[in-house]
Amino acid sequence: QVQLVESGGGLVQVGGSLRLSCIFSGDIFSTYVMGWYRQAPGKQRELVATITDGSGANYADSVKGRSTISREHAKHTVYLQMNSLKPEDTAVYYCNSYNYRRSGPEYWGPGTQVTVSS
């Protein structure tokens, strides 16, 4: 059973930076596309960024140019570096994994809160 554990959330001021981490366990890390999603109060969960096994990355327009997703295979960890944070980045951030070789399943972490204060 895949488990995802996020860390690195917190309270930051506008313009600040945070790095979120997600540790993957329970299966072969390289067979999963990894991603970060977020959900703000009263809104639907939305994609932030994804990264393939070969480190091909995809970003939502709202974070493009301000965020970098990366993965470290030796540590089974995926990161999301977020810079120039805005109040609208405030949300619970969820780590996601999707087994692309078997076309599923996908898994979610419990989430980590990011709050950007002005």
C-alpha cells in the first residue's frame, strides 16, 4: 500500500518562499507520476504541478514561473519549491501519486496547510 507523507507547510508572508516535501513508500517510486494539488476553502481541488519519472514537469498557469517541482529518486521524495507567494496560494497542499504503467491506482497524502499572510 502506497503511503504519502507531506511536510513543509506553514505560515509565510507575501513574497516569501516555502519548500514542500512528500515522502513516498510502499511501491516502486519510478513507476509513479508524482504531483502536487491544492484546495482552498470553498474551492475545488486543483492541480499545481506534476512530474514524471523522467522529471518532465507540468505546471498550472497560476504557479508557473514561481514554483519548481522536483523528485529525488534515492530518497523517494518529491518537492515543491514555491517562491513569490501570494495570498491566493493559501490552501491545503496534497501530494498525489499515479501509477502510469498500470494506469492507476492513485494515492493521496493527508495534506499540509500553507497560509500566506499579507
